[in-house]
Amino acid sequence: MKIGFIGLGAMGLPIARALMGAGHTLAVYNRTAGRADELLGQGARRGESPADVAGDADALITMLADDRAVEDVMLRDDGEGALDALPAGRMHISMSTIGVGLAARLAELHAARGQGYISAPVFGRPIAAEQRKLWVIAAGPPEHIQRARPLFDAIGQGTRVVGKDPPMANVIKLAGNFTIAAMIETLGEAFALVRRSGIDAAGFLEIINTALFASPLYGNYGTIIAEERFEPAAFKLRLGLKDIRLALAAADAVSVPMPLASLLHDNLLAAVGRGRGEIDWSGLAQMLAENAGLGAHDSDHA
Amino acid sequence: MKIGFIGLGAMGLPIARALMGAGHTLAVYNRTAGRADELLGQGARRGESPADVAGDADALITMLADDRAVEDVMLRDDGEGALDALPAGRMHISMSTIGVGLAARLAELHAARGQGYISAPVFGRPIAAEQRKLWVIAAGPPEHIQRARPLFDAIGQGTRVVGKDPPMANVIKLAGNFTIAAMIETLGEAFALVRRSGIDAAGFLEIINTALFASPLYGNYGTIIAEERFEPAAFKLRLGLKDIRLALAAADAVSVPMPLASLLHDNLLAAVGRGRGEIDWSGLAQMLAENAGLGAHDSDHA
Amino acid sequence: MKIGFIGLGAMGLPIARALMGAGHTLAVYNRTAGRADELLGQGARRGESPADVAGDADALITMLADDRAVEDVMLRDDGEGALDALPAGRMHISMSTIGVGLAARLAELHAARGQGYISAPVFGRPIAAEQRKLWVIAAGPPEHIQRARPLFDAIGQGTRVVGKDPPMANVIKLAGNFTIAAMIETLGEAFALVRRSGIDAAGFLEIINTALFASPLYGNYGTIIAEERFEPAAFKLRLGLKDIRLALAAADAVSVPMPLASLLHDNLLAAVGRGRGEIDWSGLAQMLAENAGLGAHDSDHA
Amino acid sequence: MKIGFIGLGAMGLPIARALMGAGHTLAVYNRTAGRADELLGQGARRGESPADVAGDADALITMLADDRAVEDVMLRDDGEGALDALPAGRMHISMSTIGVGLAARLAELHAARGQGYISAPVFGRPIAAEQRKLWVIAAGPPEHIQRARPLFDAIGQGTRVVGKDPPMANVIKLAGNFTIAAMIETLGEAFALVRRSGIDAAGFLEIINTALFASPLYGNYGTIIAEERFEPAAFKLRLGLKDIRLALAAADAVSVPMPLASLLHDNLLAAVGRGRGEIDWSGLAQMLAENAGLGAHDSDHA
């Protein structure tokens, strides 16, 4: 399949690589051009603009950091935006973690142009993308989902089609990321309690993950937090804040109070205010530890 | 071993049964005497008072609902309390989920009498007790822990000795229960969001437990919540509230802010205020759903 | 001065009346036309559309319920929107409690058309508007503020000019409404505590307002809450929720965590979910009372 | 009247002074003996122990920092405690801000000894005590209240008798302090929002206190916060934390969720964890400002 691919960040690059490995033809565009070099050596074409990579694509894939970045490549008004360049009958697969409102808007704009639109955010860290072990959550018109299947299979270990209405996939992605952030807050508070009580955080983690959760995710995140390995960031705290912000917006739009999400929002925002925006989002636990008088409280990130 | 056993509730009865099954001799005491009948038929002796079952015990085990119940059997001032009846050199194994303060006080009182004191709360629901699959978290003097080992082995699939200072085990139990309550709140909020967005809660649960948590605990609790099966209660909401209250007290004593635990406390208290104290603590999610306008808001439990 | 006036709701009507009383000439527009009748009898002209009342106005005043309503009259794309109809050199005075983002956008759109834009939200309930006792918070270009002065003087007992950048006035209005909502939550929680302790809420209010606050606002709101007079609504709870939402958006835009505002948002949203959106926003306290087991918990509004 | 007076801290000393000024005879006791010197010069007698000052008192007054200090002077088991020394028929007037539980316990212990017990906490800062402008909140047996009246009149501008059950006065004092702390949080968050929006906090305060609250308390606290004058502390943050802790305990005892009080507890605790326990409790706002990225985040108090 001819794929236009926009966004070669931590997640985008391994996904693009996996698609090439599965035999697809890629035209790639990235704001920082150098990120594309590796793929060019393997036969990808460097696009000059979003419009350029969308112009002859069977499928346009975007994997970008936030709503603004997606709007910038799709809707820019300099004639180089991807929206108007994508031929009718082709589809846009949006893998970015974007808001429900933008997804709905894209669905509408594409439909008005006779193009297909699929929201297909993924669960999994960059390392999972490298290993084709992502989970794809897809929603959109069935005929386009059908055509996109081989692409999903090339990057993930499983795909869940959750409906015809694209924003449903975004809700699930946002609600899912909320559950991870909630786990971070939970472990951060519990670790502060046990540490101040003279108990080793790693030992406590081993106990609850053996006796209660039996969850690799708790094990992985818990170990990172217990060992305070927040750099380099696998997922930056300020991006985590963005996702909780989008989850709250999605909840507000359907009148759902989410007090724990509000707590996460406020704590992540305070962590950013205290200089921790660029470390891993599990580093939220470090601020909680300091609030408990653990660690030098002059250790706020500069 | 000759065991004095006090407290034949949902957890105590199967534990007592398992100890008898392992060949130990039991004298049992329960406020509601009828609960002991089954054990008497199998050779247990019915004690007349806490003091009676403690008087000739190698080990006294208590498994009661809360601090007050433990104080009542141990410290009552009518001469029938177990504390003064337990012979010097013997030990008290406290399996109840009690506060850190009471555990510290018991440790001191027992030490002053030349008795041993072990805090040994357990993780696991009644069904796990039936199947000898509990996890025992033990802290206390090593020589007593050593002697108590066969008892722990008779009821659990694993024992974690976490220190010489008994309250450490209580901190871990309370911090652990906090993490479960946090999971309930998390799922309750996420389910409200996805349901109001037109997405099936069970389907969402399947996705996040496949893609993210891979945790039987998330699966079990999540299914109960998605299916709203809050009765009969495996663990009553008002007891869950008690545990969060004890966790907050433990945290406050060591100057640890736990905003998520505070949120849980306030929400559980509101759920009690709205008539849900006797249903399963996962029923907290039902109140969250109603706050989101889901379900008839006149459905508060009468 | 010739004034185009859009929005004859609970606040708009008495303001329009006061302007006419001060000798200004009004052309009025309201979605529900009947609201204008009283003013027509006093010499106002009924406008056919937003554009109609803006077309020959020296000053266009809008006093509407929310962002959407303002967008609808200003930016509608049927040629009848007020934005393009207002002559260059004239000004738009926006008195509605709208978001910072929309205020910034309006400022830009008006500037591009050579029109002036002032944000001039007011503090005060409808009764204060009747009595020309509002407080006007104004921000915008000094020359336009200067020309608008007589209008502000006709409706309020004082005007505070807070800067040249219109959104600053909106921030102050939103932050101010946040402080009122915070007072409602505070009194609601305190009243629940004293009532459950056997103490009369009105008596407690009298004490703290004598000994501590000495504030008419505490007295007024506190009395309404103590007497549970939430209907008819002076300011509907769902509109209060809207304002807290806008305050949170303003805070998020400048990276300010406001955990109390988050709490207010979640509680107001739950109150709406429980059927209280149309009563006075001080009715939030009623939900808090029910959470404390006060009042029949089946009394949620149908 | 012969008064035994225990506790010559920031509040106790001016109260004792005012009582002497009104012609009463004082025997004083303070842990730090030097605090009494001034009063000795004016004719007070220095007591050797709590029992000493209570032994011949018509009324024993205690004004101490917290529950522990009150327990220490009243209930110490070295024979020097005031409880057993106070003659039957005399009364103990407890002015300290203590918990509801301790007040109930003292009421019971005194009654069992034929002594009277009045809870009479006060509202007002030390400066108000100097000027006999405190507000006294009293609850206890009417005959003792009657006899205590001249004492209350000597120190305050008004007395509110709120019931026969002493803890009711403590509930009101704690609920009142909660409302002040809530005001501090409210102003702290609102100031952070306006400051980050380019608006002067003092100017904002002037607007809301003119247009909305018209409250000297808002003016005083707001000015302290806007000017960041947190030292010397009029009321230390760690004592404010203590009061919120006692308010939460009182609320929990009667099943009242107080989410805003929980928020205050957690934020005050974090402020202590970040080194601010000894500054004025309005300094909570400083931590909120830092969470918003205002001020050097390396400014946490060492």
C-alpha cells in the first residue's frame, strides 16, 4: 500500500519502520527533517510538505504529539495541508492521542471530501512499537477499517475495533491513559507512606504485585518509581498532562465528573510548575515524595 | 499447636477451619456463639470468654472487624480480656486489619507481659481463605515469627516477613488496601466516561486489561463493577471506608499527604451517607455513575 | 448614545432599562422576542437581527448566557451576525461572563475591522442591576473605555478599569465567581458538620459572620443555604458550573493548578447529574448535606 | 475570682493579662517559666505545677497549643495533674482549640469528680486578645457558664453560648477555623490565576472585596498573601494543619465528608513537608503560587 506518513517521533519512527518492513511504500514528512534519514536509506521518499505525502497516498497516517500538531499538518491554510491534498476515496488514519473534539471535526471534514477517517490510537511504549507489539484501538467506517487491517497487523499484536464513530477510539485511549496515570498517583502515594514508615518501596511493590495485582504494568512502573529512574523519559510528564487534560475535556463534554482525573491534572500541572515537565510522567511520584518531606525539598528540577 | 482463636467472621471462620485441617487444636471464641458450631463438631473447644481461649494457648489468633473489636477482646477491664490471660512466653498473632497505633500499643502491652506479639494481616478474600491461598504479611520478633510459620503455611500460599516492628505489617496491609480502593475509583470514573460516550464498560475493561494491566484483580473487580454485582458484598463498603481511614491516620502520623486516599475517604463516606454502606466496596463505582447522571438518580440505596 | 443591545435575560433586561433611563437610545435584539416588549413601550426599537441592531450603533452591548450565545450573535455566517455589521470606529462592549479565549478572539476580530472591543463583565445579581448598583470590570483600549464611561456609570456604582487587554477583565470576573463558589462549598461543608453535630446552621453562620467575616455576602448566601431556599434560582447552578469551567480553562492556559476549582467543578457536575442544574448554585450545599446523610437521600431533584 | 491559669503562649498571655486587669487573682503555670515574669510583677502567683494552680482555684483556665499539651497538664499521672487537684464544685474552662473527642472526655472526667467543665474556645488573633476583642464560644452546664460570664466579658467583645454539651463549642471553633483556611486556599488559587494572567493580586483583592465580600477578614488575609508577609507568623501553619486535622476528625465521627477540608489537610501537610510549618498559615498560598510556576521553585523554606 502507498502510505503517506507524517510524524517521526518516538512512536512514529518505529511504526513507520515496521510498515516498511511489511512491504509498504512510504512517503514521509516530519517537521525536523533529519528524523527521516534512516527511512530514506531504506527506500522511503521524503515528502516536501504534508500535502506532498498525502497527495498520492492510499492511506495517510499521522502520529503526532498533540492536537495542535495535527491541526498544523492537516488544516494549515497555506495550501500545503494534508486534508485537501488527500484524494477522495482514500483514508486518513490518525494514530495520535488527540482530543475527542478534534477527532469528531476531522471525521466531518474528511467525510465532506469523500475521504475516509479512522481514529486508531495505540497502547504501548516505543519499545513495543519496535517489536510490533502495540495494541491498536480503531474506530471508523467499516470499509476503511477493512482496508487498514494489514497496516494494523504490521505494527501491533492485536486490534480492537470499537465502533464506526471515530471519536470512540479516542475516548478509549484517553480513558486508558487516565488509568495508567491513576496507577502512578496510587503508587506514588503508597510508596511515600511506606517509605516514611521505614519500609522499602521495592519490597512493598513486590508484595502487592504478588498478592494483589499480578500485573506487569504495575511491576514496570512501580520499579521505575521505586528506583526513581525518571530520565530519560519514555513518556514525558507534560504529554501525560496533555492526555489527562483531553480526558477531562472528553468527560466534561458528556457531563461526567472525574475527581481523580482532576487530581491528576492538578498534580501534573504542579509538577510542571516545579520543573518536571520533561521527565517521565511517573516522575509525578517524586513530587509526591517531596510533599511528604522525602528527599531534599530543594531538589525541584531546575 | 494449641491455638486460641477469636473472631469467626467471613475471614476468621475459613482460617480457623484451615488451621484445624492442618492438625492444630483450637479453642474458639466469637461474640455470636453460633458461628462456632461447625468447628465444635470437628473437635474445637468453645471458649467462654477471650480470657478462656487465651489462657492455655501456645498462640492466640485474633481476626476481627476493627480496632474497637480488638480492643474489646484484648483490653476489656472485666477480667475476661485476653491480654492478661495469655501466659508469658506465648504469642498473640493479630490478623485483623487494624490501625498502626493500636498495633504499636499491643506490641508494647504484650512485651511488658513477656508475651510475643506479631502483626500478621492477610491479603485475600474469604474464598482465598477457604483455599489456603491467602498471603500473610508478618512483622514481629523473629523467634515468634519462626514459631508461627507452620500456622501461616496452613492458611496461605506465601508469607512475607517485613520486619521486627509489628506495625510495619499493618502499614503494608493498609497501603495495599488503599491501592485496591484506588483501582475501584479509577475504574468507576473511567467506566462512567466510556459509558456516557456510548462505549460498553465490559468491552473497555477487556481492552485495558489486555493491552495494559494484564491483571486478574482488574479483571475481577472490573467485571463486578461493569455488571453492577455489588450484593452480596465480599467486602462491605463501610469496612473499606474504615481501612482508608486507618491508612490516612497512618499517613498523617508520618506526615505524608495522600490526596487520592482523601478522595477515597470522602467518596466512600458519601456512599455511606447515600445508603451504600452494606454493599460491596466496589459499589463506590455506582455512586460515581450516578454523579455522572447514569442510572436513575433516585436509585440511592434505602 | 445610540446603543445596540443584545441579550435581554435576567441581567440584560434591567441593564437595558437603566441605559434607557439614562437617556440613551436603544435598538434591542433577543432570541425570545417577547422579552423586548417592555422596552419597546418605552421607546426602544426592536431589531430584526444582531446585524440590524449593530448596524447603526455607537456602541454594541452584548449580555448573553455563554460563549456559544455570544458566538452565535457575533459570528454567525448567515450575514446577520453583529461583528461585520458594526461600523468601523464603533465599539462592542461585551458584558457576558465568557471565556478568556473567546474574549481574546473577539478583541482580534474587532481590531481587524477597525472596531473597538471592551470586555466589561459585571459583579452583582439582577436586583443590583435594577438598582444601578453593579460593579463593572472593564478592560480595553483607553479611548473606547473613555467613551463607554457614561454607560458604565448608568448601570453601576463603580467601574474598575483593569488594563488595555480585554481578557484581563474576564479573568477577574471568572476568578471572582470562583471565590463565590468556593464560599458556597465552604459553607456547605461547614454546615453539614455542625448540623450533624447538633448545631443549628443559622446560628453557626451568625457566629462566624460576627466573629470572623463580617461580610454581607456570607450573610446572604449563608442564610439562603441555611434555609434551603434554592428556588427560584438567582443564578442557576448549571451557569455556575459553566463559570468554573471557564475559570479552569483560563487557569490551565497559564499553567495554574486550582485544586479547589477542580473540586467545585466536579461537585457542581455531580449536582447537575443528580438533577440540580436549574436551582440556585448555592444548592450545591444541598448535595453536600445529602452526602453527609442529611435529608432524605431520595430527595435528589427529579 | 481566684483563677488558675495554664498556658502563657501568644494567646494565653494577653488573656491572662486582661483577666488581671479586670481585678481577678491569678496563679499561673507555664512550661517555659519565663513567660510568667511579666504577670508576677503585677501580682500573679507562680504555680509550681498544674496541680498547684488548680488546687485553690475558683476557675481553672487552660489555653494550650494542642490536645497533647492539654492532656499533659490535666491528666499526667505524676500526681501533679490539674484534673484531680481542682476542688469539687469548681470549674475548668478550656479555651484551647482541641478536638471534640478530648473535650467530651474532659467533660466526663470532670463530671465524675463533681467539677464543672466548659469548652470556651475563642476567635481572634493575639492582637484581639490584647484589646479584649475576642469572641468567646462557650458550651457547658448553665450554672457554670453563668459564673464564668465575668471572665468572658473581661477578654472578649461578645460571648456566644451554644449549648450545654461542651464539645459543641469545639465543633464551632473547628468549623470556623476551617472556613478561614478555605478562604486562604481560595485566595491563594485566585491570586495565582490572576498573577499568571498579568494582573496584580492586590488590585484583584481590592475589586472582589469591594464588589463582593466587603469583609475585613478577606482584606487582612488577602493583603498578607498579596504582599507575602508570612513571617513573623500570627498563627503557625503547623497549628493550622492541626486544626484542620481536628475538624476532619470531628466530621468523620459524625459521617460528614468534607472534601475541601481534605484538600486543605493535604496541602497544609505538603507545605509542612516543603519546610513551611513555622510560617503563618496564610503562607499556604506561597506553595500554591510555586505550584503555578510563580516564584523561584527553589525557594522552598529550608
